[in-house]
Amino acid sequence: MEIAGFIESSQKQYLPNMSVDMVIIAYEEGRLKALLLRIRDKWLLPGGYIGKEESVDHAAGRILRERTGIDEPHLKFLAVFGDGQREFRQEWMEFFQSKNIPWREDYWFNNRFVTLTYYSLIDITQTTPVKGVMDEEIAWFDFDELPDMWMDHLDILQTARARLKEDLKHEHITHNLLPDKFTMPELHQLHQVILREKLDRSRFQKKMLASGLLERLPKLQNDTPGRNPFQYRVISPEA
Amino acid sequence: MEIAGFIESSQKQYLPNMSVDMVIIAYEEGRLKALLLRIRDKWLLPGGYIGKEESVDHAAGRILRERTGIDEPHLKFLAVFGDGQREFRQEWMEFFQSKNIPWREDYWFNNRFVTLTYYSLIDITQTTPVKGVMDEEIAWFDFDELPDMWMDHLDILQTARARLKEDLKHEHITHNLLPDKFTMPELHQLHQVILREKLDRSRFQKKMLASGLLERLPKLQNDTPGRNPFQYRVISPEA
């Protein structure tokens, strides 16, 4: 059986007290969204464990690729969540019972786990969400309409939401949330959504153009009459 | 014997694959300094382990207090260092041999360790450095004159040095490195040292005063004739 097999092999394969959790963030129709998984009646962040000889960076990249299908996703460290009693014994026990899989007290994922959390800004149109062996469903949730979640996973999500706002103030990149080519109104709206505040449109445009990070593309969009039709893309560091 | 006793008790007490390392940074005579420990002929960062039911935050605070004697030290997360082969088997084996303590292959600190690193900006005049049970010496080192260090500890130090510069750009606080009361020339010099660049004195003063974070104290210093004698202190958030 698939789950039983996973438990058997994972017991030896992974570091015993450490997990990785991912806040995978996308932007669609003016809303910020997070990719979540359902186990029974609650939702959790995509996550996984670190192989005994695997680097933490490799584990994070692997877990993110597995759930999004993206080859080289944006990935940034968020924070350590390390409460002394951080364990999911009860949740796993109920899950196993619901699947009629024998439960054992000494299963390693009953341990206390320190979780290393990351966030990733992705282009939703490039993503193919894939659930893991334990998961019953995978779905995008609006940050303003989050479901019931496992233990501190809501806290992790909110920490990522706040970090995104902080990053933007320090002029970190956010274009990962947009397609390769985007218009100034699209970028303007994204910044407004992240900051939760109105930004003067012409001052915003001036600031973005002055940053030297954007390249205006020669081709015109013809499906948005009455608006600035130019498309932009981010100048890649190699260029 | 003290070391043998520590090993015996620590085997059961701590999480098996995770450590905490501290970059403790001070500022003295125009130089940035880090507090390091010596074991045999190499130096390492102050560090420790996380109790099986202890929160990561608590462990970090405890380790920092033990080495500095400061009650409520500044403490900020730096980064995870998680290479797949990150272990100190060889170093510990040589240390044990040098002390004539029996060596065992299955000692838990031979494990691969993911280390959670932090940095702390402290006032050197308020610090009482204390070495741990394994350490042979504790000393301050100029960041520009660092000694031979264990594995990736130099890398961790340099990451902290770079973060300090980054933090300053984002106008994070640095006054933890100064005594409670300081003069504008002292603050100016500190910023120059951190950024490794000259800062125009009067523009710097204007910017600092405009920040609204500093309070000018009424009392004059009388030991620095010819300079701006005013002292400042940081307005505490509660005030």
C-alpha cells in the first residue's frame, strides 16, 4: 500500500526532527493566493523532510518542484518555527485510523518537529500543482479567505504575507508573481495588493521606470484599448 | 570528569541533528569584533544544542546569555547552514584524543548537523564572556583579522558581516553596538565602519536627526573639546 510503503522507507531516510514547509504564493485576478493541501478536514502547507545526507537547500528545492512542477522556482527562506511542543501526533493518528492503517506510537513523524519555512513567488500560469502521497486534495486559497489549518500553519502563512510586504518596501523583486511580460497597470495593481494601500499611478510608474530594472518591449498589446498598451519585462541580471 | 559528564547527559537531552550558532558582534575602538572560542588550534562560534522539548528561540537566548552574561541581549535570526555532509567527527575525535577521553563512534555530536545561526549586536562594555565546558579559550577577534576556524564557521561570520551592512541600509537599529549614550561622531564612525564607506558628516547628522529615533540629552560631555559635545540616546519604543 502506498502510504504504508512511504512510512516504511521514510523512517530510515530522513532527519528525525526537522521538516520543511513552503508558502507558495501566486497572484491571480487581483488576489494573492497560497497553494494548500488537505488531509481529512484541515489544510496544510506543502512540505516535506530532509534526507539524512541531503542539503537543506536541495530538500527545499525538491519539495517545491514536486508540488508545482516548476523547474527553477523562486525560493527564499522565511523563518524557523521551533516551539518545544510542535508535533502532529494527534493529526496523524486520526488520519491513519481514517485510512485503516495500523498506527504506531514510535512512527518518526510523531516526533517534535522544528520546521524550516520558505516562500516562493510563482507565476500561476506556469504551475501544475501535484499533491503528495498523504494528501487528499490540493488547491489555491485567497490569502483573505484561508481555511482551517494544521497547528501553526496559518501563522506561517501570515508571516509570509507580512514578509512579502516588507520585501516590497526594500524594493525586492515581485515580478515572479507575473507572467514574463506584463503591463504597468498590472504591476501597479500587484504592488497595491501586496501593500494593501493605494499607490499614485503616475508616481508609481515613474519610480518603476527610474529603477532601471524594467525593459519596455516594442510590441503593443491590442486587447486593452484606452490603457497604456506597452508591455515590460524585467532585465535579467545576465543581460 | 566534566566533559565526560556533559557527553553522557547531553546524549539524551538534545535534538540529534540540529545546532545553534551565534555571531556575537561588538564594536570597539572603531573596529567590529566577533566573540570566538578555541578548541585545540582552531576557533569556532559560540553555539549549542536545542533541548528535546525546548523551543528554538529559548535555546538561542540561553546560549547567548551563557556566553555573554547579558540578560536580554539583542538577537536576530541569520540563516540556516545545512550542507548534507556538515559534521565535525574528525574535529571531535582529535579533541577527545588530546584530552585522553575515550572516543565513541556513536556519540551524537558526530551526527550531521543542520545549524540555525543567529547574530547579536552587543555593547562590549556590558559583556562578560564565559567559555563552555569544551572550550579552551574565549576571545574577541577583529572581523578583518579572523583566525583559522572550524568548517563553515568563517562563512557564517561573513554572512553576518554582510547582513549587518544590509540591515543598516534598511535603517535597522545599530545602537546596540554602542553604550546607552553616544555622540553623533561615534554613531557616524560606526556607520562608516559597517558600510565600509565614507559618509558625509553633516548629511549623516541631518538624516539621523530627521529619523526621530534619537533624543538629544541635555548634559554636555566635557572631555572632547572642539567636537559636538552633545550626547544622544535612542528613544525607547515605550516612551
